[in-house]
Amino acid sequence: MTKYIIVTDTMCGPSYEWTTDENGKETICTYDSLEDAEKELDDTLEAINSDGREPEDYHDREEYFIEEYTGTETEDGRGQ
């Protein structure tokens, strides 16, 4: 089954949404459908932008994208 991830493009390369699994290991958050990933991203952006930030600190949807999870994604400084 295809899984999806939310990705932020940074100056240091792609950055992923992380969580801790039941074994205490950091792992990339995955979603069962593209729709689930889009809804999570929309909900997250709404929460981030509703906390009284200055306009220049708002996060735009264009800063993020959703892609298929391959299991080979890595991020410097993260153990996988």
C-alpha cells in the first residue's frame, strides 16, 4: 500500500515530519492516503498560523509538498 509524507524544502534539503514509534525510535510520519496527508497539513498550518504570530512568521502551503514515501528518506541529524 502506498504511503505519503509531508515534506518541507529547506536550505539544507528536504525536511520531514517526525514522530516516535512504539519502540521509542524516531520515524517519519506517514499517511495512508494523499487526502489524509493533505488534511493533516491543512490542519497543522491552520493551528500554526492561528497562534497570534506576526504576518511575516506565517507558514504558507507553498512551503510544503506531499510525496510518496519510499522508506529511503533520511535527514541529517536524525537517526533512522
